[in-house]
Amino acid sequence: MPVITEVSDDDAALRPGPKGDFVEENADGKKDVPSRVPRAPKLDGSGDDEDDSSCADMPPLESVGDEEKSVAKPKKEKKIVIEDEEPDKEVDEDGWLDVLGSGELKKRVIKPGQGKDTRPQRSNWVVVNLKGTLEDGTVFEERKDWHIILGDMETVCGLDITLALMEKGEVAEIVIPPRLGYGDLGCEPTVPPKAKLHYHAELVDTYKAKEETELPFQERLSIGDAKRERGNFWYSRGDYSNAAHCYRRALDFLDDMGLNLAESPADLQLLLDTRLKVYNNLTATQMKMEAYEAALKSVDFVLKVQPNNVKALYRKGKILACQGNISEAVSVLKKALKLEPETKIIQQELSRLLVRKQKEDRAEKAMYKRMFGGSSAGGGTAQRGRSRGDKVQPPQP
């Protein structure tokens, strides 16, 4: 069975898991962007009073507003890696297993399970009973027969990791540090910032998930939309890597492959509308991560289906500007402004780019003037030299 260990960035490059499975994974080949704490972007756009000129900015997921790119020096953080072979792990005298070897994430078996071969694999469904409490005993979460897909960021990272080490039928106590729980933001109103979490967990069952294409329409739509909502949760906390993962998983379920919806246009339209929401949100997330090529592909999918989607046009203009394609960005934003002439954020962005374009045009003209002006000056000097006595020979026939 695989084991989950914690290594540094340098070690992670030398010791990848069998499939490169990182819990804190990079998305689209780009570097992780540190979460902004304590302020996080909001879905309604409130609380944002930041500079619009940053290339990493975009309007919030479901509204158009300004945000500022965080200028934070990336930290070398530890990553959680799934390795092929599991070394023997010992519990301490109190029965606690140090899951990551750092003394932070701990698990103690209360009731043994049915053996290691019953442990869930990544992407398996797990059925769990949970009771989560704070240090003072306050209950913040309680679930019965909760179905989640392991590794899909449907719960806090520390619990997702530890469930993979439980056996079917096992009951365990789990202690999760803030950084693998709800972090510096907490989860108001139930979990305060920087809270250590305690879980009483029972792994009731685990089973392999069906392929997405094998599921009926309503189930695929329900799971896909739930993963979209989970992506929104991570986005609102500034955790863009987890958000991108959830949005990509949502798209796996919202694909119409294997569905016969020819006789149900309403269902087909509902599926398409939900998928477009996900692509729009994925675009915003990829922009936050500065994955502009991936973001351009995502927004182009939206515009292929809805060429007059103003939000998508605005984001495409921002992406193109960040890539240095100012002329094309201006063209896209002009189209967006024509569709919604009263939208101030589009007016502001277009004005900013027009000023930038004028400066670039003037600089380009000055450069050409220097280049060609120098050639003319040289030619004039040569002509003056000839006028002092040199004969100009006619061209040979």
C-alpha cells in the first residue's frame, strides 16, 4: 500500500510518487502561488479595493470586480508525496501514529479494522462517520454515512491523508494541525483561525468509483456541480491549486460523452450551462496562478459556445494583456464594452491598455526614426563628400 510522507521541495523533485501524486499539487505546470492570508477573494466581489493593473487580477468568479496580485516571495514549502512502498511505522507508547513524521498529524486506532488490504485507494469512494471537535471540545462538524471521493479535496487535507491509512471498519482518533485543516482563515462561524482539529472517525466502507461515463445523467450533474461548489470554496480561501483540481474534476463529470441527450434538450442545456460555469471559474483560477496559456484555452472554450459572454471576453482581454498581446487585448475588450457599455471595470481596463498601447506605439516610432534617420544622415554625409570633387560614375550598361 502507498504511504504518505512529507518532504522538502528539493526532495520532492528527487522522490516523486508512482504517478506524481502530490496532495499540494501544481496545476498546469505552473508554480504554486502562496495563499493570501488573512484576506481572501470573495465570490460577490466585496472587500476588494485593489489595483486593477496587475496581470494576475481578474473579477471574482460570479461578478466583475478588481483584485490585486499578491506580491509575496514564494516560500519553500514542504509537499506531501505518495510513495510506492510503505516503511514500517511505529506508534508511540500512547498508541499515536505520527503520520508525516513531523509530530503534527497524528492518528490513534480505537477499534482495529479488517486489514491493510481494505484500505481505500486514491479516487475510491469512502463512507465515513465523523465527529469533529476543537481543542475545547466544541463540536464543529458531525456526519453520518458521508460519501466522498478520496483525494478530491472534499474535506480538509489532513483528514484526506489520514483516511487513506485507515482500514475498513476501523475507528480512529485523528489530530490535525491548522496548516492541514482550515489554516489561518479558519472556517467561520464554526472553526476559528489557526485551530487544531480533533476527529473521531469510522471508515464504514470503501469501494472503487465507477467511470464517469458509466453514471446516469442526474448523478453526473449532481457530482459535477458539487465539485464546482467545492472549487469555489477553495478559491474563496485563496487556495488556487486545490480550486483548480476541483474544477478539473467537475469537468470530468460534466462531459456529455456516453450520454444520449438528443431527446432531452433541456438536460443537455443544463449540463452545458454548468460546464461553462466551471470553465469560467477555472479560467479565473488559472489567471491567479499565472497559468496564462491554460487560462486562454479555458476561456476560449466558453467563447466558442457563448461568443458574447462578457465576463469571458473581459478575462480573455486580461490574459492577452498579460501575455503582451496588447492590440488583440484591446480588440477583445472593445467587443466586451460594446456589449455592456456601462460596465466600469471594462472601461477602466480598456483605457489603461489604450494608454499603454499609445506609449508602445510612440516608442516603436521613435526607434524606427532613429534607425532610418541614421541612414539618411549617413547618406547626406556621403553626398556632401562627393560634391567636393568626386565624380559620380554612371551605372554600367
